[in-house]
Amino acid sequence: MNTIKPDEILDAKGLSCPMPLLKTKKALKGMDSGQILEVLGTDPGSKNDIPDFCKKGGNELLGMEDHPDGYTRYFIKKG
């Protein structure tokens, strides 16, 4: 995951459902197709919500990983 260079980073740490997903959708709206958004989140529900959103919304989840500092990193390529 360290080789992925995001075009934008969204810090959604400390936010609870549904805010991380809503902020992710808003951030992607302002991006061009093919650009990569990195989302940082602590909400456990996002581990299901963000992959599901990517599948249904035509975006590509490049990967996700748990960070030692207690948050998860999601890499989304806009479709």
C-alpha cells in the first residue's frame, strides 16, 4: 500500500457512521476519473461500508490496511 500515491487524503478519524462514507462520497465528487483518494478512518463500520460503496458506485477499492496507530487506510480509485 505504501507504493500508492493518493491525489487527495480525507481524514475521517474520530467520525462515526455515516459521516466517513458521506465525506468520502463528497470528496470523490470533486475528483477526476482515475484519481486516487486515501481515506483515514477509525469507524469499524467503514470496513464494510466503503468496499460496498466502491462496488456499487463504480469506483475501485485499491486496498485497505490497518495502521498501527489504530486507524484504517482505504485507497479508492475514482471510476
